[in-house]
Amino acid sequence: MRTEGGSFDAAPHSTVRTAAETIICPSCERQVAAGSLYCPYCCGEDGRRGATKRGAFVGGVFGLLAGGLLTALWSSVVGPEKATWGVVFAITIGGGVFGMVVGAISNRWR
């Protein structure tokens, strides 16, 4: 726009937006409002489903580590001849499942 003095003025920008701004969730690739703290599709309406999933994952990892350590301790006590793969596998997987349950429950209540 040209003024009387010959200089150009920038066109005024509108501060009102016609459409709500959205972002794309990296997990489910759906559009989510830009101000959301979490994706309602992935984490639920209140975010607890995401917290439960995260707690189960972290608890499962620590449970597998604890189960592996318990297996190593148990096999060193009873001897490698009596530590068959079935018992070793059951102890390790049991530790992982126990860790998943404890992690999911503890993060669900936060």
C-alpha cells in the first residue's frame, strides 16, 4: 500500500485466526489441538492410558533385569546342573510380568 509520501506500508496482519491450530501426533499421526499436553487418541481423555502404558513398559524392563539377576543368583546357589532352561525362563519372565503390573498400577494412580 502506498502512502502520500511515496513510502510503502505493510498490510496490517490479522491476529484473529479462522481455524484452530493443530499439530500431528508422532505416534498415531492424527491431528491434535496445538495446546494439548498429550494426544487424546493415544493417551485417553485424561492422559491416564498413556501413563499406564509408560509405567508398564518401564516396569517390565526393570522386572526383566531383576528376574535375570534373581535367576543368576538362584542358579549359582543350586548349581548349573539343576538350573534348567524352563525354570530359568519362568523366573525371568515372571519378574518381567510382575514389573509390568507394578509399574502400570503405580503410574495409573499418579
